[in-house]
Amino acid sequence: MRLLEYDNDGESRLTEFFDNIPPYAILSHTWGLEEVNFKDIIERTGTSKAGFDKIQFCGEQARRDGLHYFWVDTCCIDKSSSAELAEAINSMFRWYRDAAKCYVFLSDVPRPTVDGGDRSHQFPWEPAIRRSKWFTRGWTLQELIAPKSVEFYSKDREFLGDKKSLERHICEVTGIPSKALRGSPLANFSVAERMSWIEARQTTRKEDMAYSLLGIFDVSMPLIYGEGRENAFKRVREEINKNSKGFDQELQGTQHIIVCYKCGEDGHYANDPHCFKCGEYGHYANDPHCYKCGEYGHYANDPHCYKCDRRGHFAYACQI
């Protein structure tokens, strides 16, 4: 594990540890367009990049908290090495779990302002936190759950609160139960429930939706970018099934595996299509609807091939 530290000249440098890793702080953030990478740190460049501000913040806050070392994913991993990247992703949950402090840098949340009154009872910045894209990213799920100490900061480096003081807001935004945020063993939560925590999140690369769950289920596996989201999830499920109670076993033991974290009902996910007219899930109100068969996705007079039973063409144009 590589950690950043400041030298006597105030420059950040990397030190690699294999055993006896010292206490360190860790940064959680959303990636931007100009991030400082591993090469920038080695060559001592990148200070003009927009992402440097986050690194500087993490280092300075770590020093204020009495921590000499800190870790930032953009520059502590040599992503030009696929082997190192795979090792890092498989170790990521543990690195966040073992951090003395985790600083969440919310780049889209401004400095908090309070117009008089008791500061502890006013949250004028609450809507901005709830809308923050940090809560929508796949990788930040484990970065929220794994560390014992998680502190939230605005883009102006103002302290907003920690995982404990903001627990109610975090639970409402993410659908993650308070017990999970407080450090209850993740094995106490079903596979289905843990899977539901990722459903409303997104990742830049499709496979990362699955890879970001490795630590949540305490599994590891090789990374195959290009395999696609479905294949990646399939391999994750296979690894889960190697445990004493896996995904397939839960499917056999319960009738309902799909749960909406917003309403608490089963049978659909929070981001599934929903028709406001009939109240059912699986389609939108303006989706094409066939009055003959009652199904959605086509109209009654759409072209239909009796040979292959597919829609969109007639039999004379069928390629089968």
C-alpha cells in the first residue's frame, strides 16, 4: 500500500508499505476532469490540476488530526498496471476499513450558512448534501460503510458533520440501515438487501458496478474489463455462492429477493419503470401498449412476423 506524506519542502511524496502500515487518513470523493495521477506525484507535477486541491485538503486535514500519512485513490495507485489496479480494487474495502479517518470531499456542496438561531438545529446546506452526486456513485458505497470514522466536508473545506451526526439524513438518502452505518457485520444483512444498496448508483465503467461490491460481500476475484456488467455480476454471484450462504441459496429460501429501498416493498427496485396511472412497475404511463394482448412495448397494429414471432417486421422480410 502506498501512502502520501509531506516532506520537509512541503511537497507530497509516496512511501510504500507492505507490513506494519502506520495510521493514515483516506479521501473519499467523486472524480473530476483534472485529477492528479500517480505519474504526477512521481514527477512532482500536477499542482495546477483542479484535483490537486482535494489532495492538499486531505493532507492538511490529516495533519490537523495528528496523522502523518494519507491516501488518495487518484494518485496512490499506478493505474497503468492492470495487476496493481486489480490488487487495489480487491483491497479497497479493507483500506477504507482500516483508515483512522475518512474525509468525504463533497465537490458540489457549498459552504454552510446559518441565518441566526441555534446552529445545531439548522441545516441550510442539507438539500445540497442530499443532492450531492457522491451519494449516487458506486464506489462511494463501500467508502461510506467500511470506515469507522467518516467526516463530511464542503467544497470550501468546511466541516459539515460525520457519519454519526448525519446518520438520519444518510439513511434517508441511501436506504442503508443505521445498523450497517454503525459497523454491524455485513454478514448480518442478506445478500438481497446488500445488493439493493447499489441499485440506484452508477459507475463510469459498467463492470465497476459489480467490482465495487467485492468488499461488501467479502469476496475477491480477477478483474476483466470488457466483460460487460452482466458477466461481471455473474462472477460476483459465483464468488458469493462459495460462502456458506450465497446468492442462489437465498433465492431458494425466499420468494422475494427484489426490494425497493424507498418504499420498503418487494417485487421491484427503486429505479424500476413506474406507471403513475395504474401504479404498477415495469412500464411507464406513455409506453406503447397493445390493447389486444395487454402487454407493453408494442401497439396492436405493429408489424408482427408469424414465422419467428417477433415484432418490427412482417414474414416476407423475415431473415430466419
